[in-house]
Amino acid sequence: MPNEPGPRSPRNRTLTLSTDEEPRFRERLLVPRPGESLDAPTLENRIVNADLFRLLPALPRGFADLVIADPPYNLDKDFHGNRFKSMSSAEYESYVDSWLPAVLACAKPGASIYVCCDWKSSSAVYSALSRHATVRNRITWQREKGRGAEHNWKNCSEDIWYATLSNDYYFDVGAVMHRKRVIAPYRENGVPKDWQLTDEGKFRLTHPSNFWDDITVPYWSMSENTDHPTQKPEKLLAKLILASSAPGDLVFDPFAGSGSTAVAAKKLGRRYSCVEQNETYCLWAEKRLGQAEVDRTIQGYVDGVFKERNS
């Protein structure tokens, strides 16, 4: 069904899909026939509307340069009719193991993989990932959104496990430098030391760490926002894509949601191949990809530099 949530504020920029747009965007989707095998050229720059577990045997091997996986976390969650039920940690680890090896088989030998999770599912993801790849780091990003908790600490961070399939992998730290405000601006012979004076203040470029506090979760006044319940910010995906893929590389996302990975990849000059079982989410992704044809901006990423949150 088209996304018709009802009247919105004039300032609300959350993506909507009209009845007239729905069939046009549906035509762009790749919907494989049962038992159909797919090759790499067919998957390139396509949103695949299919159940991942049924599709995996039909996918070619070794076609992706980078894999970014954002599976359902170990929570009770309704993804617009597709319900995911929480389970024990051991059961969730088995769930990750049920798709991870086949997804990794789609990656090239020098590929990197990122798997998103929260505190509850992080240990299970690490355990499964470490059996199939070389885990190199855990990124924790500040997700400052959501209600407070009365009898627990408010959960405002998520994890992303970073791994590679070999010791010969691509990583471009220069592409993900972070612009940080200078609190104590030192000078040497009257000249700024390792910082620059701009119209916005004093800043220095620093190497990125594995803790990210500069991410803004999409909300109603941002054009990238959709009604997807767990949408990832384009800025977050941009960091992963820029660090671990070269221009022209192909990024594979087996849990595409509303298409943030595909949109970020397109804006950054990469190819993409994304799988999502929910047709409505696929249609949102196609509309966002169309918008990226004319607007390639990513909130918080300007002139090759990542800025602080909400800047």
C-alpha cells in the first residue's frame, strides 16, 4: 500500500509516496522469479524485492566489494507488518549464522563487512562474525533519540562490528577525517598549530575513532527521513562506504530497509545492490534514489569532511 500517514505539518519533510507514484517505482524493482539465478550485472544498482533467505541460493558469489548488514535486532519489532520476535542470545546467534556465511560468500576476497547491532545483540553478532571473518573493531555510535527509561539507563548508543575477509583489504582513513571544534587553540610562532580559523570558529581535522558522537538520527524535518522504525542515517553509512570502498565499487546490503545504504552509495559514486522483503520499503528506497539524482548532499558531510552533529 502507498505510504499515506495522514496530514502532516507543512514543515514535516518525511518522505511520502502517492498513489500515482507507487506503480512507477514498483516497475524499477527487481523481483526474481522462484528458482531464478541472478548474475552480478543484473544485481548492479538494483533494489531486490525478495525474502533474503529464499534469495541467497540464487545470488552469485564474490560480486561485492563491501557488505553492510543491518539485520533486525533481538527485539520485538513490527516492520510494517513483518514482525520480528525477540529470542534468547543463543537463538539470535543461530539466526545470524543462518544468513551470514551465505552473505559473505557474495563478497570478494578483499571485502570488508559491517554488521549493525545494539547492546543486547552485540555479543551474538561478534561471536558469529568472528567464526567467518577477521573482526577488526567495534564502532559505537551515539543514537541520541528516543524516550527515557524509568528503571534503567536510557539506551542511546548502538554498535557496528567491522571485519574483513582477509588481511588484504581497502581502508581509506583520509576519506573519513572528522572536523572537530578546538577548545584550546595553541599557536606556534603566532601561527595556528594543527587547526584552522573558519567563519564558523576554530577547527582541526582529526583521525576518526571507533566512537562516533556526530551522528544525527533522521527526524521529521530532514528530507532523508522515512517512516521506517529503525532507519539508519545517510551520514553513518557514508562513513562506512568512504572508508571501506573505492569509487565505483559495489556495496551489498542484504537488509535494505528504506534504502539508506543504496542512497549513500549512489551519492558517493559507488554501485549498490540491496535486498528488502517489504515492498513498501523498497518503493521508499526507489523514490529516495530518484531524489539522489538531483540532490547528492549528505547531512553533516561537506567538502569531503564530516562535521559535528547538526552542523
